[in-house]
Amino acid sequence: MGTAWPAKEAVRELYSHQDQELALRWLDELAADLSDKIRPPEVRTLGRTLKRWRLEITAWHDCQFSNGPTEAMNNLIKRVKRVAFGSRRSGTTGSARCSTPASPTGHCSDQSHPA
């Protein structure tokens, strides 16, 4: 069986703990286990990330609130903005074909560069 799936499930299990101190101990042990040299590189990277963000991750247990809905709304706003400005690519790293909205023919309407 693969290693990444059980690692992901173990991270999800962290949020079943109600006590912040217990969650912090769980996360520390999990991060140490995932950082072991016997793990694949991707899983070791996850372990290092968990170590680096341990307090931020376990802060959820203090207030049980996430900024996930806010981030989702920000992503939606960015996607709508890209479409409004004529972006031809999807995804978060895509860029528009030109810096000005496209004409009906699909060419830039910027007159600074002759066709």
C-alpha cells in the first residue's frame, strides 16, 4: 500500500481531537514519523511542513474556525476577474494573451504593437 494516502488520513485524524495539547502532541509525533528517512521524498516534505506549521495547524483546536471559506471566495473572485479581462487560460497561474481585452477576432486591441 502507498505511503501518501495513510499520511493524508493521519493528518485528517488530527482534527478529530478536541484538546489542543493532545493535537499538538499528535502532530509532533506524526511529523517526526513522516520525516523519517525510510519515507518517500513527498511524505518527508509533508513531515517537514507539519513541523514548520505546527502551531498554526493546531490553532484550529483553540477556536475551531477556518479561513477556508474566505480563501475559496478570494479564489472565485480572481477567476471571475480573469474571465472578465479576457484570460484564455484557466487555473491560478494562467495569464491573459495580452494586457488589454481581446477584440472579437481574438487579437490584442493594443495599438502600440502593429500587427
